[in-house]
Amino acid sequence: MVSQRVLVPERRETRTLLPKDARMDALVNALIAIGLLLILVLIIYLIDRVNQIEKETRKVMTTLSEKSTRSTAPFMGLSSRKLWDTMIGRGNEGLDDQTLAELRNQYQVVLSKHIEALYQEGFKDGQRGMSGEPLNTKVVTTSKGQVESWIPSAQANALYQCGLSASQTPETQWEPLRASMDEAGLFLFSKTQLEVGGPLSDWLMPKVAPVDEAQKALGTGNSASNLATGVAVASGASKANL
């Protein structure tokens, strides 16, 4: 038998090739999509950057406005506890060293007036037979304007009690009161880095210089001498008239 071969036709894969113009269109569309995406990203970045610049500008303008207001306000707009904290170095409120030094010089007047007011308040209450708890805040008037002063309650009460006791105690027995006042004053001035010119009691509770016997005798002698001279002059004038 003769074998017969059956021939099967080979299958060839057919590929659909895009025309040249279609491929170019696809490439252009892809480039356009990428370009639009880049533009969108750029726009988002620019918007975010503009917002940041606007925030920074507002912050700078606010800072400049606050500084301008501070420069015209008494004591740079500080008062009460904030003023005290700045003077003791607990916070500088954004002020430079030169400004703080000038502010401290002005504050000395405020502190002195506050101390005097507390002592006088206690003295007057004692004269009226009253006693109370003093406030540790006081509105003080200066050449720069009015400002609210604040000092610790312990020192405020000590100064008030000095005035209260002084009104009810003879001056010869003021020494313990003077010591208490000087202690409170030293604390306040040293805490605020101010120079203490002398004991506080020398200003508010001055000592009366005693008159010794020699001065009394000298004063009596001068009075007698002046009286004798006046009598002699008067006698001479009477004789001349006669």
C-alpha cells in the first residue's frame, strides 16, 4: 500500500497595522494629556504658593500694625501682670534690649507711685479706724499716660500694713515698720532689675532728727540775746525821742 500524505495548509497570523496617521494622532493625544496634567499640577502649585504668600503678607502686616500701635501706646501696650513679667525678665514680648532698658527706666516711676499709694492707703485707713485687704493692682498716671501696675500680693499687703500700723504707732516706735517696708521695697526693686537709691523708709517714713540739749541751749541763748538787743534798741529810741 502506498501511504498518502494529507497536506494541511499552514495558518499564518495576521497583524492589523495601524496607518501612519493613526499612530501619530495617538502620540499627539498622549502628549496633550501629559501636558494638560502638567499644567494642572502647575496651577495647583501656584495657587498653593499664592495662598502661602498671602498668609505671610497678612502676618507681616499684622506684626507691623502691632508694632506701630505699641510704639504709640504707653509702655508699649503692656500693663498689669504682663508689664511686671516683662520687667522681671520672664518674657520680652518681642522687644529688643534697648527698648526694654528704656521701658524699665519709665517703669521705675510707676513702681514708686504704686508703692506710695499702698502705704498712703493703709495710713489713711488706720486714721479712720478701718482695715482691709489691699488690691495688688493700681492705675498709675505718668507723663506717658495711664497704665495699670501689678505687684505680688505679699508685698502689696506688707506696704499697706506698714501704713496702717504707722498711723497708730508713735514715730519713735517705727523702726520695725521701717525694716518691713525696706524689705518689701528691696524685693520689688531688685526683682524688676531697678537700682535702689536708698532705703524705702527714708522716703515714706523719714526719721525726725532729735534736737539735743546743746542745740536747745543755743537756741535759748540766741532768743535771750535777741530779746536783750531788741530791748536796748527800743530804750535808745525812747531816749532819742525825749
